[in-house]
Amino acid sequence: MTKLYSVGLGVGSQNRNGEWLEVFYPQPLLNPSEATAGAIANVLNYQGGNQAIALTSEHMQPLAEALETAGDTEQAAIARAFARSEQPLVATLLDQDSAPSSVPEAYLKLHLISHRLVKPHGTDLTGTFGVLPNVAWTNQGAVDLAELPERQLQARLSGAPLEVSCVDKFPKMTNYVVPTGVRIAHTARVRLGAYLGEGTTIMHEGFVNFNAGTEGPGMIEGRISAGVFVGSGSDLGGGSSTMGTLSGGGSIVISLGKECLLGANAGTGIPLGDRCTIESGLYITAGTKVAVLDEAGKEVKTVKARELAGQSGLLFRRHSTTGRVECVTNKTAVQLNEALHINN
């Protein structure tokens, strides 16, 4: 029997040289059944390893039949739909969770996160940024940058100008998957590979990078950088930000626990435990000197913020007169406005 870590039947875009620009997987699978994995492997003569196998229309009928025999009617339906496609098709089979070495592999792993099959840091994305090409994302799909001028001219001559919405390695998530129970005010600000848990609201200025996201529910009006995961019931105020693991080559994984609050224009460069608050306008980095106060408001000691990383029930504030950064016990948890978090 064949065992696979993940498999996906995908349709995507290539440049004139046959190089992949992007891949859409309508229903990626994590730890597929041995019957499904075996059906795909047998039809494609898969011999093991992490592979992206180009598909042709001749593959699709036997693949659909093999999947139906294996009892996987959903994947069989995808195979039958692909038989009518004139776009490049691919089957990506991963027998282990290792760093992606091709565009189809990278896109499959990004899909796994956005489909909520794995959480951020739950799959190996090492080197993904280098694997993906920089692409012009247009109203006619992904376009190789070297081919863009000609495509723009052709579009102009046909009377339908080409709209380039962005130039980036990562597309917006909602062109590939829209998770249930979320609100996204500005879809271009959520990249494919973001994880949005049930009840998450991303406001117009909110941003969620790849391999990052929210457990949900939560109200996000700030920036969730690459690698950052925000616990349930936590809110990021307008203009707030989190320091990503890619920033400055740092290896510390930044996260927020449950029921945390980053005030407007606040930020954190250390992991926070549960029920922590950083007041508006205050950015805490690992090296920030923090005066720790007791319940009577007297200073106990001064430490660098990294020594408080991961602790729960903390309130970080700046003294309005001296400007000193202080930390006191946060007696109250963040109470979410329930009406704002109903996304049905």
C-alpha cells in the first residue's frame, strides 16, 4: 500500500518555457487514505519521493476511475473536471514533509495551511520564498514578468487593457480558498498560506502573511507577520504589528496567546502568553528595558522584555510622565464585542 504525507490534483499557469508560475488545488489532502494514494500512484507510475507529475487529458479518465474504485468520489470528480481543462495540470505527491523544491510543492503546502489542514509552522516551508517566482497578478491570471510587456500590448490592441493588481511571489488567499466563518474587508491583504480560524475578522488595514494567522475568533486591524500565530479571542488594534521570524534573521517565533490585545499602533517582538495587553503606541522588542511593578505599583526589578516572553496576564504600558516602560499584572482579560465576531 502507498502512504503519502500529502497529495493534490492541481491546475495552474506556466510561462512560455513551461515553468510553473502558480497552482490551484481545489481539494488538497493531508495524510490521504492508502486507497486514494495508491490509486493515484498506480495510474501515474509514481515511484516515491516528493514529485510534481505533469498530467495530460489521457491521464484523467483512468485516474477518475481508479479514484472511484478506491471510494474517493470527491477526488474522482476533480479528475473528471480536469479532463475538460486546457490549462496545465499537475499531480503533486509528497511522501515526506520536507522543504519544497518546486512551485507545485510550495503551492500545495500553502494550500494545506489556508485550508486549515495544518497550522502555521505545521509543515516545512523552508526556502519557499526562494522557490516561488515573482509574478504579475492580473485580471487575466498570473503572468511571467518577462512576458508582461507583450501581454500588455496585446491587451491594449484588443481594447481590453490588462490590469496588474500586484507584483509579488504570493497571491491573495481568496483567489484560491475562502475559509468558512471569516470576514475579510480587503482581500489583497491576506496572502495564500495564511491560516484564518473560524470567527476571524480582518479589517481593511489588517494584514496576514503566509505561514501565519489566527486561531479565531479575533478582530485584526493590524499586521500579522510571517510566522506569527494569534490565539483565540485576541485583537490587534489599528496600525499594530507583530515582528515576524523573517525580520532581521531572527529565529524566535512570535506568537500571541488567548485573549490578548495589541492597542492601536502598538507592537510586539516577543511571544506573549494569555491575557496580555500592550497599550496603544507602545512597541515592545526583546531588548526593551521594562520596569516590573508589584500590585502596589512599586518597582520590583528592571529586566529586558525577553525575560518576560511567554508569560501570561501582563499589561505593558508607558509612564505618561517619565516615559518608562512598565509591566504590571493584567487583572482583566480582553472582552470581545460578540456582535463584531459573528461571520455567518
